Amino acid sequence: MAVTRSRSVVLSDISYDGARIGGRDLPPAGDEMLMIVGSVDTMARVMWRHADQCGVRFDEPLCHARIAQMKQEADWASVTGWDR
């Protein structure tokens, strides 16, 4: 979610300090956003955007347990291989 809009996106990469997101009408670099995956939410800032992808940096780094929870709760876990 950004200040002006909410979008469903595909989270294609995640680390303790950021993520890569794919989707339509993504916010521009510099925008703040609230990223929600399952029951986990975190504030982030868009660092770059190119076409249908953007990279975000989390305001506070995520611990391993929160990343694992996001991966477990994501609907695409089996498709992405995160459930292995």
C-alpha cells in the first residue's frame, strides 16, 4: 500500500533489508509504502523502479523469523520453491 493507492504485487525476492516487487502501476522511487504479506507488515521506501518492477528498502531490517513467516504464509510458496 502506498499513500495514494493499494495494489496486489508479486514479491520475487526478499532479504532482511529489502525486497524486489513486480506488478502494475508501482509507486515511483522515493515513495513510502506499507508492505503486507500474510500477517506480517512492514514500512518500506521505494529505492528504484523500472517498468513493472521496483526495489524497496525496509525502514527496519526483518529478522529471519519474520521472513520465514512471510514465505510460509505467501500463496505462491510452493510455486517459488520457498516451501523447500
